[in-house]
Amino acid sequence: MATETIEAPVPVRRAAIRDIAQICGVSVATVSRVLNGRPDVSQATRDLVMHHVRTLGYVGNRSARALVSGRTGLIGIVVPFAHSGYFSSILQGASEALYERDARLVLCPTGHQHAREVTVLDRLSEGVTDGTLLVTPTETTAELRALRRRGSPMVVIDPSTPLDDDVPVVAVGNWSGARAATQHLIGLGHSRIAIITGPRDWCASIDRRDGYHSALMGAGLPAVPEYVREGNFEQESGYRAAAALLALPNPPTAIFALSDPMAIGALRAARQRGLAVPDDLSLVGFDDVDLSRVTTPELTTVSQPLHELGRLAITVLYRQIDGQPLDAYRVELSTRLIVRGSTAAPRRGS
């Protein structure tokens, strides 16, 4: 009776760091510096190494590296929600920056619940991760200082409440972005310009509201209290606020909503009243999330560099992890006004 010989599969050897070095024509130390995100490598060499790392499927032994370096290769990121276009763009930027350092994100959504945030931060500070990014956290300066005293590096992205100057923060130019948006409407000829704010005590809402008022003041226009409505950055709140504004005896000819979702809610409210945008009402948002480009008309908005915000936060965090001094504790990225189809000059007589 014939017997069938079954050969054991030959294990496939993964590329080692020395293989990457040999192919690139550089030293093992150079490849190591690239994988660990060290700055003392030229961009050309970095690109070459990372190309072959991806092509050959190099996988480092994370456990072994952790034993040698005392690092886990993991970074925690605490976010209210992961599904929002705003938060997902920040997550993408941070993830890409960590991939280049051969590190990974630990995602911790909290639903903006303070007690849950505190619990998550306690766990992350126990050595589970090498550091933490906090996106619009609710913690006070005192609570964040207590976290830092445990030796846990951290960076706050877009703080929701004012923080002291010694807390590392990366943010965007909310005041200047809001001022540019309001000036755009004024330049088109609008004088009755309403605003839908975010929560009144949030930093972003305060700064954007101040930018709006600065533009009005600079143009000699009055700040009309009944043209100010508070939302929560979500679409439904924008709809309700816009419906109230458009029901006024002397309604605004333009609405500046401090988030794109609220502007989209305002667009729905305008259509329900039979108003055409921008012929009867101009709308401006803030964020430049993907939804702003699929509305009809497309939404004029203030673009935040959210992707770059996530990458910058990782850079600032690793300076702390590597024991390097910070050049500044607060870094702001510039915003940019994107003019699309939702704004136009007001009708004559409006």
C-alpha cells in the first residue's frame, strides 16, 4: 500500500532589521534610528528605509524591545467619540505618525463622561502606554498636573476648558478663523449676521465667538443679542438654533455656525422655511469635515488642519517621552477659509 509523504511547511522568515540595513546600504543603527523616530536621519534615508520596511514586512519584536527600552510602543488617545469626522481626522493623523515610529494607538472613547475619562487616564498612567493624547478633555489643570506627576507624558488636543501655561497643548487658531469667516460675510454685504455657538464655556466656542465679535466691531456693526444662539456642535442643535433665528421678525441674512454639523442643521431649517441657500440665506461652518463637501450647495467653512493636529501632537508627546525640552507648551496651527457655494451677497432690500 502506497504511503503519502506530507512535508512540513517551511516557515517563512520575516525580515530582520539587518536585512533592511543591507538592502538600503546603511548601518543597523541607522535603521533603528528611523524605526524609533529619531530626528538625526535625512529624509531621503528615512523614506528609503520605510519603503523597504513596508515591502519586506518587517515586524519588530515589541515585547523584546519593551524589555530593553522600558517602552511599550503604545500611545493612548482619549476621545469623546470616534465616529465624528472631527475626531476621526485627528486619529488618522496621529495613527500615521505613530506607524512611522513603529508604535500604535490605544483608542479610548469616553462619551464626554468625566468619570469615565478619569478612570481611563488612571489606567493609562499605570504603564500600559508610553504616553497619552487627550482630545477636548474635561479634566482641570489640577487633574492633569496630577497625571503628569506620575511621570506619564501627555498632550492635550483642542482643550475644552482653559488650562495653565505649563500643560502641553496643541490647538488651532479659532479666533482668527472665526474672524475671517465673519469678515467674508461682511465683505459680501451682509449686516444681519447671526451666530450659532458651541457650549458657552468651551475654549473653542469662546475664541470663535470673540473672533465673530471682533469682525463685527471692526466693520462698525452692532452685536445683536437676539442673533446669538447656543448649540452643542451637533447637527440637531444647529437645526433648532437656525429655526429660532429664522422665525425672528427681522431674521438674519447670514448665519455663521461654529461647526459644520450645526451649519448642515441650519441648512435643513432654511429649506423647511422655503429659503434658498445662498440666495435667501448665506451659511458658513467651521471644521471642513467631509460632509461639508457633499451638501447642496457645498458649504463655505473654516478649514482646520485636523490631520496635521494629530501628527503634531505625537511629535510634542515624543519630545517628552525622549526627555527633550519643549520649545513651547502651547502650539497653534493656522486655519483657512474655504469659500464654496453656500455664501453670496444678500438680496437687494434684505
